[in-house]
Amino acid sequence: HGLAKLKEMHAAHPEDVGVICRLTRAAYDVSNLKATSTNEKMELTYYARDVIQKGLDLTKDVAAVHNW
């Protein structure tokens, strides 16, 4: 499961902006799957927002962070 692997990578490297961007995208993508429950969609959306906000706090120079 890609999202779980990215969460592990983020835990190991919390300041890696590349991991932050990929994790945010994966959480967003999973939240848009039809098989994802309404509650899980909401949790994933807020999780993605919180993760990308940390990315913005770390750097203002990476365009991929600003895309979210």
C-alpha cells in the first residue's frame, strides 16, 4: 500500500519536502477513491492539509509544495 509506505518514509524523514509532496498527493488520491468511506475521505483530506502545511513551514522555495 503506497500511502502506508509514504507515511513510514515521512516518519523517518519528516523534513524531506519530496516525501511531503508525494505523501500529500497520495492521501488526496486515496481520498478520491470510490471505495474510500466518507469519514476516511475527510480524515485523509485534513491529514494532507496538515502535512503540506508543515512543508510550507519548512520551505517557501519548492513549487510543488505551493501547488497544494
